[in-house]
Amino acid sequence: MTLWSGRFSSPMAESLWDLSESYSFDHVLYAHDIRGTKAHVQGLNQAGLVSDEECELLLTTLEAIAQEFRDGTFVRHDGDEDVHMAIERRATELAGPAGAKIHTARSRNDQVATTLRLFTRDAVTSIASEILELVDALGEVGARYPSAYLPGYTHLQRAQPVLLTHHLAAHAWSLLRDVDRLIDARERMNVSPLGAGALAGTSLAIVPAFTAQALGFRETFANSMDAVSDRDFVAETLFDIAMVGIHLSRMGEELVLWTSSEFHFATLGDDFTTGSSMLPQKKNSDVAELARGKSGRLVGNLTSLLVTLKGLPLSYNRDLQEDKEPLFDSVSQVMLITRAMSGAYRSLSFDSQRAQEAADDVNLVAIDLTERLVEQGIAFRQAHEQVGHLVGEADRRGVPFSDLVAESTELSHLVDLFEPGASLRSRRSPGASGPDAWVEQSKRLALAIATARQRLS
């Protein structure tokens, strides 16, 4: 028997039950639902709707149910359509008539909305913490190779040399933006829907501000219809997670390239690589490929929710049940990816010599020569044309670009730019890729990380 069967003369059809039930996936909300229910019981007591004795009994009962879930001894009954009904049914079994008062002045609509906000609030905090761990892992790699440099790429073509620390910091800055977005989302969702009822509140003398404070919400809802129908916070969280996934995918693609035989800038530890069932020599960077591949799943979860939400009239509709599986999946997957990528980077060995040889490609000095000519008073476009002509001639003749520069009466005095690391050292503008600029950037990065940790806590 369901908790709402009084209105009906026949039980739910099996096919509808199979379509409707959500316990199979929403049972993961048990701790957050029990937390919300405890606050609701305290609110009922504060409003004089349950006695002190009943309140104490219900709080003790709810904690016992939480322990059953933790121990794996909680038994779902046939009529438990979702975790919320299951908990109320069990509370009534254990507490008797007092348990039947738990749902006073509450609907599943505001109950579910509250439970989901509590879950999501905790989830974004956990995700942001894992992202900061990944940022730390990137910093550890850079600290092991403080002087290493490699080519920076545009269009996957060698462009200019960059410090490895600078390159890794580029990922760190994007991840810190992810943390910032997650924290902002947490602040926006920190509004309690409890007390909104089914859609229009209640005639009973509850105080929503009381339960909001008990649950650590910043404030309570202003409009009961909005409170039960709003899933902006889920959509925003799914977007933030999808954006994290995009950044992790980009990092994964890079690791795939770096660890390939063609690049061979890095290798991952044996504990973060896999082999081939057929080819004995293979060492595959599967962790990076999975990070890249799962980004599509995260984007898909966001898309599925947005499509669900786009046509719903106010206020609550059962379509909103479809908010949970995408959210649970995205939270789970992004945590798995982020942890694995943190481990992969910590296992990484960087081939500084191989990367440096690639970064000292003589053609990468072209922009340095151009800028030296600009310093001598030549217009940039004219200097660009002059140096570009030499690069093209070297390519057509099959000779090193540096040889033609050495032969040039106008440029031969600049051949020192071809010395190993000279081009890198010349990148000294604020935020640039050279060692001098890195000193200031590293300070800014450390401050940004500390600020993110402070905001998160």
C-alpha cells in the first residue's frame, strides 16, 4: 500500500509502478532526506504540532533508520515507491502513531526539493575539493621540473616555447574557474524550499525560517510555487560539471599526445596505464582517454535535463523526477575522472630533454626576430613580411632557418636568439611564458588557490 492510497479503489498497475518507482536510484538520498526530515520534525515541535516527547521519539527513530541504511540492513517494502516514502513508512513502523505525524505540513514536493538541494550542495563542495586536489597535482608536476620547457601549440603546430609550469598553470586557471562557478552555484542554491508544501504552502502555523536555519540554508523561499518547481540549481550544477568535463577532456587529449611515441614528452606510471590484450609492447594512457570520452556523457546529462525542463507548466510535475539520474551520474563520474587524473599527473614523468629539443626548433625564433626588428623602428607588418620571407626560403631550399639569418646583413647580429632557451627567456611580459614572468604568475596562482580553498570552506 502506498502512502497516498486512500483516494484510490485499486492498486497501481505493475507497468505504471515500474515506470514510476524511483527508489532504485534515489535511495542514495537517504542521509539528506533524513536530515531534512529531522529538521521538519523539530519545526513541527516548535510550531506545537508534535509534542516534546513525540519529537524526541521521532528524532531517535530517524537516526535508527539512518543507521539501518549505513549498515545495509534497511529493507525496502513493496509499497516503497521512493526513498522518501520508505523512510516515512519505516518511521511509522518504529514510532507508531507519532510516525504518522511526520508528514504534517509537508508534501513530497517540498520534501524532495529540499532533499535534492541538500544533496547537491554537498556534492558541489566535494567536486570543488577534488578539483583543487587536481590543481595541487599539476603544481607538484611543475615543482619537479621547474626549468623544463616545451613547445606551445596553436592549430597543433609548434608556435612558441613555454615553461612546463606555465603550461600546467593554464589548466590550473581553468580549473579554478570551475571551482569558482561551483561555489557560486552553491550559494544560489542555498535557499530552503521546506514549508512550500505541494505548491501553495499550508494553513498550519509552521515557520519555514526555523527549518531553513536548522539545515544551514542562507534563507527560505519567497514563493511556494517557485520553490517546488525550481530545478535551476540542478541545471546549473550539471552545466558546471559539464564544463569541468570539457576541461578534463582537453587535459586528457594533451596527455594522450604527450605520451604518444610521436611526441614522447611524458610517460604515465604503470599504475595509471593499461596494456593490450594482443600487443605485448603497448602501454596505453587509458585514464586520459576515459577523461576525454566521459565529457560527452556529462554534456548529455545537462542536455537531457534542459529538454525535460523546457516545457513544464507551474508548479510541480512528475517530469521533475528525471532530474536525479543525470545529476547522480554526473556527480559520480566527474568525481571518478578528477581523482584519476590527479593520480595520473602525480605519476607523470616528463622528458625535459625531448621537450626542450622540440621547443628549440629554429623556426620558433621567427617572432623573436620580428620583435627585435620592431625595437629597431621597423613597422611590425614590414618586419613580419621580412622574417616570413626568410622562413619560406629556408623551407624551399631545405636549409635551417638559422643559417639564412646568419647570412643576412640585417639580421645576423640577432643569431644569439637561436641559443637554447633564448626565445623562452625573452617572453617576459606580464602573464607570459618565460621564467621572469612566471615568478609573478606563480604568486597570483598561489593566492587564487588559497582564496578558492577559503571560499569553499
